[in-house]
Amino acid sequence: MKRKLGSITMALLLSLSLAACGSGEKPADAGASAAGSETTASGAETTAAAESSAPAEEAAPADGGTVANKEKPLVWFNRQPSSSATGQLDMTALNYNKDTYYVGFDANQGAELQGTMVKDYIEQNIDAIDRNGDGIIGYVLAIGDIGHNDSIARTRGVRKALGTGIEKDGNVNSEPVGTNTDGTASAVQDGTLEINGKKYIVRELASQEMKNSAGATWDAATAGNAIGTWSSSFGDQIDVVVSNNDGMGMSMFNAWSKDNEVPTFGYDANSDAVAAIAEGYGGTISQHADVQAYLTLRVLRNALDGVDINTGIATADAAGNVLSDDVYVYREEERSYYALNVAVTADNYKDFTDSTMVFAPVSNQLDESTSPVKKVWLNIYNSSDNFLGSTYQPLLQKYDKLLNLDVDYIGGDGQTESNITNRLGNPSQYDAFAINMVKTDNAASYTSLLDQ
């Protein structure tokens, strides 16, 4: 209210003196930015009538004006806005406003790493892999979400590396095969590996989407039940277990493959999966969650501060935070930051035992006088998701303090968008938003709330 009265008084004084007052009182660099910072007129240029019509609860930028919800910084993370049917990016969502970005990881690079990791393990341990000596390396595959780009990429990566993939519409088919013990499924083919002068057939014995009865995907319990069914049906035909993530992978490992000494491969480098490598878990992929979590909040911080979007990312900030170009890439045409992946195996797993440790090059506290505390709304699509709950969110909670961000963390049920959006009833109380959708093609469920 004091700000509004001051603005009205200023407007009256200006009209009496016929003097013009612009934004020259702002520091010279206050409006300097790149790729998405906002420059606004000073409070003296905002009419009293315009101010009085603005919602009182809207967040106020440093210059004393107000920012509409649809103009506030927004980062999509972990689930890139895209078509669940075709994988095509939703550029409307990615360009929602000039301060909108996506943060994730390079799914294709990581998928290739996972497939190569599985193939290398088979080749290096062939004497122990073919459990029944039939010359067929049989594997089962736990698929997370058939409509999720990351899950699609990982399925393709494994099939491509093992030679079991079949092209469909220009890409390796990522559809589940159900059961394929005879090698006749139409979505895959038998692959071939020549190891030590001997040829082996590689066969995807079974694969399915791990979706529970309530509709939640990437479901660990469903994967645990599936390996029970598969092992009862296929027995020692199963030589390798592969999963689109560690949550499902560890469920299958603990339920069956650990006791039967069958190597199991996942993705995410969750702490329990990394520790399990010492007990026979075959390996996992680190998607540099420490870098992703930092980027998720850093792009918001930069937009809120009105500085170059790559401050503390490609170029060092005043505190010395900076990322090297071997841990992330930025694709401007997609408005997306991607962390790069690293294979975690028996050779290096001890370096990854704490998945919630912040990345040292970006672990310095920001000065609150130049980066004042701002309020952020952030949701996790499924509060039960192992990777997001046990790795990503703990990292976010460490970075939010370093970046002077007051974050409200909202956990969803993993099934419906409304379970999350119903808790975004008053977006005007927040300065920025970080959104992790249930389904990748539901971006409008969130932006429609910000448009109001």
C-alpha cells in the first residue's frame, strides 16, 4: 500500500511540475541481460491508474512495478514438454515467455551409454553370462513410461547396442514386446554378438511398461512383480536384467536377480543402486543430477536477477560458480539445458556413492544483497519417485539455500496433473515456477493457470 501511495503522490507531483522522470535512476547494468531477462519501466513511469488495477498480491520486481504470472520465470525440468505419441517438442510451452527454459539431461547420449555398458559387460563376462549354455543371451527389459522421451530413448539405446532393435518410422521401435521366448515378436529381432570367436544370439525375452493399477508409471513394485513372473516362466534363460531406471532395477535386483547372480542394469545412479554394484548390480548411468538440480534453480535465479542467463553456468558469477562444457550442453533452438551422462560400473562406483552431494564447481553461496531471496513454486510429479525423491529433491534443497531461493516443494501422486495443479491456487504469491509434469504433453494444464 505504501508503494502505491508513493506512486500516486509522484504522479501528482509530476503533473504539477511538468517534469519528466525516466528510468535513469536505475543502475547502468540493471537492464542488461541476455536470452530472457526482463527490463521494465521504473515506478515513476507507471501510472497510478495502472498500479491500482494490478492485483495486490502479485510479486513485485526490484523496480517497484508488478509482474503478471504469465511473465514470471518458468523452468520445465525432468519431463520435457513434448508429444507422448511422437516425441516432438512442444515449442509453444518451451517459448511460453522469454524467461522459459527446460532443464534435463541428454537422453540420447545417456541411452547409448547404457546400451554400451550392457554390451561391454556381456562381452567381458561371457563365461558367466550364458547361464544355461544354450548360446542365447536372454534379457528382460523394464520399461518406465511408453510415452516418455527418456524411457523411449533408453529402450532404443539398449536394443541398438545389442542388435535387437527394428526400425519403425525412421527410429528403433521402442514398443514393449510382452513375451518373446521364441524370438518371433515383431517389435524386436534377435541380435548377434561374436565374442572370443564364438557367435551368440541376443534375445529380448520379455519387456513391458511398468504401470500399476492406479495408472502410475515407472513403478518399482510392478517391476518387482514382473521379474517374479518372468523368472517363473523363463528360469535360467534370463541372463541379464535391464531397466529404464534404478527404482525398477533395484526392485527386480532385490526380488530375484541378486540371489540368482544375474547382472542388473539401471539408470539414475541412485545411492542404493550405486552401493549395490558391490553386491552384483551390473551398473547404472549418472545423469549428473547435481548439475541438473543446479541448472533448474540457476536459470530461475538469473532471470529473477536480470543478468545474463548463463551467469554461473558458462561464465563465472561473482561467487566463482561456473560449469565446464564437459558436464552440460545448451541447445538454443530448444531453449534447453542438458546435463551429460556418465556410466557407473564396478570400476568407478565409489566415486558416486553420495548422489546428493552438490557439484563442487557450483557450490558457492550467492550474496543476498545482489541476489535477494525470491519465492519459487516447484513440484515433483510423484512424491514416491525414487530418483526425484531421494536424489533430485535433496540436491534442490541444498542449492536453493546457496542461491537464496525460498522454494515450496509440492509432491504429486504420479497419476494425474490435477493432483498438482489444484495446489497452485494462488500463483501470484510466487516469483518463479519450476514444473515437473506427470505427462509430457500436459504443459497447458500449468500455463493456463499462469495465464489467468
